[in-house]
Amino acid sequence: MFMKVNELSPPEFRKQIAAVDSADGWPVYVLGNHDVVRSYNRYGDGKHNDDIAKVMAGLYLTLRGTPIMYYGEEIGMQNNDPKFKKDVKDPIGKLGWPHEKGRDGERTPMQWDNTPNAGFTKGIPWLPIPVSYKTHNVASELKDPNSILLFYQHLLALRHSNPALLDGDYVALNQDDPNVMSYLRRYRGEAVLVVLNMSECRRRRASISLRRDSPPREPRRCSRPRRQCRAVQRYRIWRCRRSPCTSGKSQICRRRLGQVA
């Protein structure tokens, strides 16, 4: 799933999720592998690629199903396509050059640190490593609290400890929104609300019904000063946890996944 979606498109993601959910099976979600351009390049806009990489992690790591990670996604590895035909290793690239450059770009060595060859080898690597390894590598990102790698670690820890994210059902919300994707994961009286802004613009928070049988409501216009209005920033993820309380109403605790702990 998702490997043929090459843009940040909530409608297309919803379509694929609905198709696999209707089959009553256990979905498997994949953003990339050794045969397609890396997700960092496919979805990135050249300016907010790190934020977009976190949004995509927030999507496929919170859905019902099994996510399969391709190595390097968790640190924001990007394609390093060959510049000259003599550098091509992939037979497909040799035959199709220059229109088809092959799959070498998404198969470069893992980037462990900022030493020569990204710490992968002291010899000559089979494929050249992109210069981005100096900033996007395991050692550097482990020290950066805002890195893609730590975001993946925190989100995976949340996934493994939250029953709704592990075993809950998937309930699509606000399905007509072309920019923000939102859904519930529900399990035994608890629910997690996931909201992903896939646009480059700041979006005012819409009114979202947490009941499956409630009709969708139009977003309410906020009358408060802008600084007091909650909004989903561009390329950001929000998670809300819903659980019963003694008053019989629902408690919702909001936490921005960009700083999840």
C-alpha cells in the first residue's frame, strides 16, 4: 500500500485504506522499498522534507495493520541517482539510460554517522552515498531531539504501548477534507484521534465528531483572536487520546506528536 501514491494526497490515502479495510484482512502498509524512489524524495517539497517525513511516519505507524519500514526512512535518507551512465550498476538503468536511471539511487548504503562513507565501510562502497549523510545519519539524529529518528522512536514506543493503536479499529473522519487527514483508532472504550495536516498551510482546527454514527459537521468559524485559536500547523501531526471519565463525558488530552514523549 501507498507505494504508488507519489504526492501528499489525503483523498488517495483514504481510498487505499478504505479498499484494504473493506477486504476484512489485516493490512500491510509500505512507503518504499529497493525498487521505488525513496519516500523522502517522493513526498518532499524541497523545503519541509523532514517535517513531511514525520507526517508520513505519523500516517503509516498509526494505522490499523502492519507497517513495513525500508531502511533509512527513519533518518530521512534520500535518493542518490547516478549522474553518468558509467556509474550505473542496475541493469535496468544501463539499458534505459538516460530516461531510466535504474534503482541505484534508493539502494545506497545505510548512513550510520558523519565519517567518510557514512560509517558504512572503510573501503569503497558499491554505490555512492549522498552528501546529506553528514546531517541525516543515526549518530547525529540520536543527539537531536527534533530529528526524524527520535520521532520514529517515540512514535513506535507509543504504538507498542497503546492498545488502540495496536488492536483498535480504524474510523475515517472528515472524509471530504482535501488537506487534513483525520481518523480514530478505537479499542474497548478508548480511542486515539490522529490528525495529519498534509498541506503547506496552517489549518484552523475543524469540528470533528468522535462518534461513528454522528453526521459530519461543518467547520466552525472561530471568533476568538487568532493567537488564541488552536490550529494544525503545516506538515504537523496531532494525537488526541479519548477515555471515559467519572462525569460520563469524554476527556481529551491533546499532544503534538512532533514533540511526543
